[in-house]
Amino acid sequence: MIRLERASVTYPGGVQALRELTLEIPDGQMLVIVGLSGAGKSTLIRAINGLVPLTGGDLTIDGRSVVRASTRELREIRSKIGMIFQTFNLVRRTSVLNNVLMGRLHDAGTLRSLLGAYRAEDVELAMRALERVGIVDKAYVRASNLSGGQQQRVGIARALAQEPKIILADEPVASLDPPTSHVVMRDLQRINRELGITTIVNLHFLDLARRYGDRMIGMRGGELVYDGTGEAADEQVFRDIYGRSLTADDVLEAQAAV
Amino acid sequence: MTATAPAAPGPVARPARAPRSPWLPVALVLVVAATWWAADGIGFDVVELIASLGRANRIVSEAFPPNWGFVDQTIRPLIETFQMAVIATVIGCGIGLPVAMLASGISNPNRPLLWIDRSVLAVVRAVPDIMYALIFVSALSVGPLPGVLALILFNIGVIGKLLSETIDGIDPGPLEAATAAGGSRLLVNRWAVLPQVLPNYVAYALYSFELNIRASAVIGLVGAGGLGQLLQTQRRFFHYDNQLMIIVELFALVVVIEMISVWLRRRLV
């Protein structure tokens, strides 16, 4: 269980990205976060694995505080949290397999990883992760030679190779075309259901959020303005989140039609 | 979108051009003044220069043609120069890699360590290679060993500077991904930084190898081994034709290395 208690983040420039946010995310949930850019979605996601440190309040994962963790403890906490990015964040110059093996850095042993002499188990874990997203045949291809959708699947495989308890996805489909977006979202949903991995996804498009989330939260100005199911979110809820009525810009299908 | 808005009746007012900086003429005057001051200070005189070309002419005519018979005496120093460059490049670039990683804010977030590494690097680069050679020759002895040490320091400076600036410009995304996966700083740099800069690193190493061949002529003048040391003895006895032979050989060696490194770089990128 992830628990945020009055969690706040104020950036050095003075921007308050999170304002005393209190939230509980039970194990195995597929949670979707929606909100405008700058609403604090990315900050919330990055606070969970400590990439962005809280400036106030507390954040615990299974009772362990991320805020008070030492560097070593933080690495250990992070090793059980996979992360997926909008721009994939792959090393484009190296092979798909090397990218996925990045998910094994914490457990593979310093000397072994340094020399690239990974244990057979680690390589097998990486291969199984690639199998799960359907691109194991690309293991020795250079990452830059893959399409956007394939690159994002490598990103998912890298997260899976960690054997994570939690997956954080920061706008995972924002750089993809609509059909590919659905493929990636379905991959995430399947992983959540089959492996029981708590999955937290930032999304820009409301129709995707309603379709794939067990639970949807809306953020605005660093605060929680909605917490419930996607179906229950009505026009008033959208106004609370977006400060205006729903338009075609907010749904993926309408975008696809343009 | 096929329908376009009807054209406005008159042309829309164009924005005014930003006023020309008043500093341009000032800067020009300053450059001219500085040149005048410098030329006057060292007695730089174009007329004098042309007159003295006559003297140079004598040396050039003595140097031509190069003494081809001198070649067999140059083979050993030539090989020595090459060997010095090989060792200095391998060791210098080996040390240069971690030094460069410590000198970039991308791969080294530790501010005090970053500052220390950059300061040391600045000092290493501030001392010219011939100065290192002088120091090591007087501390150790005449020969290739002090030359190699001088070149190693020189290479650390070159790689540290060029590679750290390359690291500054890489995509930080993969670093975030490797950090998020729980990787230690060392491993993040190994898997998210090194693969991104590897082609540049190899190119810089080849470049510093080339620099080492050339530098060996200069540091040899103070007794640090290689072709330069031979060049110095020939200079002392006014054997201009022998010196020209050495220069021709250095030139050939540099050109060959340049050709190999261009070929290698093209295969790498």
C-alpha cells in the first residue's frame, strides 16, 4: 500500500506542485491520474519513487518512508518500482536487451553489471519481460531501429525486468498514435491484472482514463479534486479538473478523427 | 482546412527592427587598438619580416632535398614515438574517462566533487605539454619515460575537457530511467551515459593519439625521447636536410593515423 500524508512539494523556484495531498493506493490497483499540464501529476508520480523529494508531509510504501530513506534504502525501494516514461527514455544507441537489463541493475551485482557479464537468470528475466510485451525477437536490435510503440514496449519490459510491486507510468502514450496508445494501455492493464502489480498512470486523455482505470483521480493546482471511478465522473467533475467544459481536445478518439 | 480567412484590406504593420547595438563600433576600435599596441610592443614590422625571408631562404635551400639516406637512423626513434603515443593514449584515455564523468554535472551530481575534479582538470590543462616534459625529464631522466608521463597528463586534459562537454549535452532521460530502476551512480553512468558517448570517446581517443605523435616532436626537444629528441640533436649540428627528413616522416605518420581514424569513426557512428 502506498500512503501519502499531507505530502507537499515546493520546487526551488517557489512553484508548489503538490499541496498537502493525502491519498491511499491499495495493492494491485490500476489508478489513473488526470489533470492539466502543471497540475502536479508528474510530481506525484516522481514523489512515489523519490525522484522528486517531498518538502513536507510523508509518503510510505508498505510502511517504509520514502522521505526518510537513506540513499541505499532508496535504491532498494526503487528497485521494486518500475517506471515508464512519455519519451521512453531508452539508450537509443544500444541493444533492446541492454536497455531491458537496466531493470536488473540493482540486483545483478556491481562488478557483473559494470562488465556487462550478467548472470543467465538476469538475462532470462529480461527475455521473459520482452516476451510479455511481444517483442522478444527484437532483443538484439538497436533500440533506435524500433518504432515508437515498440520502444515504449521496451520501456515496459525494462520495468517488468525489475519484478516490481509497483509500476509508475508518466504519460506513457502521449508520444504515440491512437491505435498504438490502446495497445500500450492494454499491455499495462494486462500486466496489472495478471501480475497484480499496482499500476499508477498519468494520462492526458479522459476517454483512456475512463476506459482503463479501476480508479481515477483528478488533480488541479497540486490538489486532489476528484477521487472515484471513471464512469462516475460527470460534467461537473471535468469542470473541477480542467476549469472548463470537456472539449474534443481532451479525448483521444476525437483527436484521432481530426 | 481548405477555407482561408479573407485577406485583410491593408498590409499588417511590420514589426520595427531592433536598434543596432552601439557597442559594435566600440568593439572594432578596441580590436584595432589592441593589435596596434601588441605589434608595437614586440616590434612586429612587415618590412623587416620580408627582408628576413632572405635568411630563411638559405636554410630552406640547405634543407632541400631532405636527406633520404638518413632514414635508417630515424627508424628506431620513429618506432619509439609510436610506442610512446600508444602507451600514453591507452593510459591517458583510460584515466580520462572517469575524470570526464566526474567533470560533468549530468554524470556527477555531487557538487563538491564536481568542483574539485573540474579544478584539477583546469590546472592539468593549464600546463603545456613541454612544461610537463621539462619537469619529468629533470625529475627522472632523459628518455621516453618522462615523455610518456607528460603525454598521459596531456591526454587526461584533452579527454577530460572534450568528453565532459559531450556528456553535458546527452539525453538525460535514460539516466532518469536507470536511477528509477534503483541503479547506483556508477552503474547509471556505465549503462545510461557511456553508451551515449562511446563513439565520441573513441573519436577523441584517436584524436589524442594523433596529437601525441605531433607532440612527441615538441617534447623531444627537451630530451623526452622519440623523434623529437633526434630532431633536437640534428638541429644542434645544423643538419637541416636531416631535420626535414624527420619532419616528412612525422607528417606521413600523422596523415596515415588521420586516415585510419577517419575510417574507424565512420564505421562507429
